[in-house]
Amino acid sequence: MDVFQELERLLDSAGVDDVGAASALTRGLKGRSGPVQVAVDEFMLDFLTLVFVIESGESAFEKPARELARTRLSNLQQMMSVAA
């Protein structure tokens, strides 16, 4: 399974236990161009926000937070394919 498929899987489960796994997966993407680094940071911020929303029981915000994190992941994946 590639990094982006694994990150997508983590978005589906998105619990506090998944933060370390997401961080480890994105760590391998760091050290690239400035825009890629920013995209990684934005994804991780949105992923952490999603986990916070889920863990705090704010179910009304879960769908929008999940969609935002998926959009950031898609943007990151596109940047990586262009950079390759």
C-alpha cells in the first residue's frame, strides 16, 4: 500500500491512535520543495483538527473536517506527482 492510500485509510479511522502513524507517513514526504512541505504541514494540521473534532464528540463538524483533510491530501498527492 502506498503512502497516500495509507493516509486515506487513516482519514477513515481518524482516531488519536492514528496521529503517530500519519506523522510517520508524512515525515517521509518532508525535505522536498517548499510548497510540498507546506502541503504536508497543512494536511497534518487538518488531520489533527479532524481527530480533535472526533475525540471531542462534535459530530456536526466531523464531515466538514474530514472533507477538508481529504482535499488537503489530494492537493499533496497532486503536488507530489508533479514534482516526480
